[in-house]
Amino acid sequence: MRYFFNTGFYWAEEVATYSFVWSVFIGASACYKHNMHIGIDLLTKVAPMKVKKYVRSFVNLMMLIINGYITLLSLTFVQESFGKPTPVLGISSAYVSSAVLVGFGLMTIHSLIFLVSNIKMVMKKEEVSKDLEQIESVDLK
């Protein structure tokens, strides 16, 4: 196109950069949703099963706190960037900055879902183990 019209697409690099930024944060959220992020699982691999479920709950709680905090910070970042235009396109840089807000917002939602499902699993397992203990105590009498 540059040789045919004797001009280039001056905005192409900026659009490509902003598309990349959006794909990174949406992709990070998708990876978190499907547990595809790299993690240090040495503690959970070595620990007994009873400890693993509590460690997972603690990790999910910490991820909810961290992702929620970053979501709040990114909200402030987007609010601050509303008046700043992008260099080439001249649109508000809040359109680009909101990728961080959307990405970490989605990760916060996924963290909450993981935490709730993990707590339900822990509670369900405890109810089952209490029922088994009651049955065993009745059998022993």
C-alpha cells in the first residue's frame, strides 16, 4: 500500500501495539481461568491431602486479594488516563489502559469463583468425614 498510494499507514504500529496490550491481558485472564499459569507447587505436592485443600484455599484467597487490589489500582490508572490522547490516533489513552482493568477484573472474578468452589469442596469433604466418624463411632458401640 505504501508504494501504491505513496503513503503508509501511519497508525498501524499504534493499533498493533494496543491490540497486543489487549490480547495480553485478556489472554492472562483466560490462562488464569484454565489454570495454565506457572505456579510453585512444591508445598502442595509434598503435603498430605488434608493440608492440600487448605493450602489451595489460602492461595485462592491471596490471589483474590492481590487481583482485587490490582483491579482497584487499574481503575485509578484508567481514570487518570482519560484526558491523555494517544500520540498518533488521538483517542483517549483510557481505551488502552482499560485493558489492565478488564484483565485483572476478570482474574478477580475467577479468583472469587475458585475460592468459593474450593471452600465448598473443603466443607463438603469435612461433612463427609464427620458422617464417617459418626458411623464408625456407632459401629464401635
